[in-house]
Amino acid sequence: MGKSVLYVGLDVHEMFMDVAIAEAGPGAEVRFYGQIGGDLDSLDRVIRKLRAGRLVSGRLNFSEQLLMSRWPTRKS
């Protein structure tokens, strides 16, 4: 079984972060995962939750560009 890669996009604001995810591969759909607090503890919790849902050999790749280039603009 090949390695599983999940791309995680973060739109970082002062008080919160929007999180989006996308599977690796051409034409992969970018999905809004949710909004978390703007602190490191919140980021740590979402990373642990995402890792728990991945294969042991899986990898998480983080990018701020994922949200900016492929997620529709959200008004705050």
C-alpha cells in the first residue's frame, strides 16, 4: 500500500484559523475542515486529530497557499 498524503491549508487570523484539507492527486477536492482557535494548543489538537485518521505511513503537508488558491473567498 502506498503512502497517503493529506494537504492541510491554514488561513491564519489573529483569533482563529480556518482549516481546509485535500487528498493528494490531480483534481483533488479541497474541503473546509473547520475553524479552530488561533493558539498553538488548538493547532496541536487538530494535527493530532488529522493524524489519527491517516494511515501510519501517511503524511500531512501544510500550506497557506492551499486555501488562498483553491478555496472560495470567505467573508469574515
